[in-house]
Amino acid sequence: MTNKANSRFSKYAPFYDLLYEDKDYKAEAQFIVDLIKDFKGDKKLTLLDAGCGTGIHAIELSKFGYKLEGSDISNEMIEIAREKVKKTNFPVKFHNESFQTLNNIKGSFDVILCMFSSINYLTNLEDLDIFFRNVFSLLKKDGIFIFDFWNGEAVEKEFSKVRTKSAGNKSMKIERKSETSIDTKTQEVFLKFYFDLFEEDSLIDSFVENHHLRYFFIQEMKSILSKNNLNLLFSCPFMERESKIYGDTWNISFVAKK
């Protein structure tokens, strides 16, 4: 994930928040807080949000008294995140680093997060190992790593070949069509996004982005954690802390400990 990955979000970044304005970031932050309290207690902690995007999760989590830093491979998204922080009283520090270069960040953390299935962008096991080694080195003793990923069993049964999504406000509207294909031998997902941007009902721009991802099976992810000296403490469906994981559970959350 180098320059190619950086450019993947270059045109998408300014419209990312508009497209996901229906995403309940406050509820997702509360889900993370509840997991942190379960395994680290109710105290002031240092958190790193890896793959933080435009910084909304990091800002929401700062409201709970945690000291937040965030990192993302997309320079465009990090710049948006930094502008948001300027408008708040929460001093979140942001870094422009990929999962593979996370070791450039100085310091150590009680909790590291990787949300919104961002880990699925690591499409080969070597890169995944590098990321997990970076997580291990940045975690304090007894620190925890919270992340979610696509469950291969659900993906292979239920993925949609074509999907559409639109969002807008009074002056702007964005429409996205996605075409998806998967390779069950390599567990790869190939997503092609077609974007149309409208201003006051007039089409002002169209662009295409290609996204390459990988899904994981539960036992596979457990083995990868163990290989990298991270111990699985807990698993559940994303946003459903009290629920069991089933074959059709698409997003799975893991909590691992150093």
C-alpha cells in the first residue's frame, strides 16, 4: 500500500463524509468504549486509531476523555481530519502513515483500533504480518487491539455483485455504483466504484476508483494473531457485544491483547 493506495482515495476523500453521513459514529464509538471498559477498565488511556479516515471516530472517542492519535494512508483524508480538529476542543494528533509504516509513529498506546473493516485492505499475509508486528510494538504491556473484519463465510455466500448508494445536502449530491467480484481461491475482493457528483441537480464530475480487498475466515484470523504474539480475548459481531457469531455474520470484531 504505497502511492497506488494513496491515490485510491484522492478524489473520494472530499465526499467521504457526505456519502457516510448516515453512519452512526457516536454509537460505534460507544461500542468501542464498552469493549475498552470490559478489558481495560474505566480510566484515562492513550488510543491510536489506525486507518482513521477523516477522523470522526477519533474525535468521538476523545469526548470520553481518552488521548487520541489517528493515522491513515490517505493524505487527503488526514488533511480533512486535521481541519475538523481545528474546530473542536479535542487535541487529536494525526499521522499520514500506512499500516505497514505505522512503526514511524513515536510513543506507545494502551489501545489500538482498526475500524470499518480497514484491515481488509491488507491483501497479502506478509503485509498483514507487518501490520500486526507494528501493532505489537506500539502497544504498551497488556495493551489491547480492537479491530473488525469481513467474515469469509458470509462474504462468499452473500456478497452483492452490484450495489448503489447516494447521499446529499441542499447544494450537493453524490451517487455511487459499486461492482464487486470475488476470487474464492485467493479470498480477494475487487470493487469498482463509479461516482457521479451533482451540484444543484447538474452533473459536475464523474470518476472511477478501484479497490482491492481480502476477506478472512475466523480460524485463519485467530492463527494470524497467534503467530504475531497477540492473544484473542473476545469476539462478537460488530456493534453487537452481547450476540453470538454465526455463519452469516458479515463483520466480526476481535479484541486481542499483547
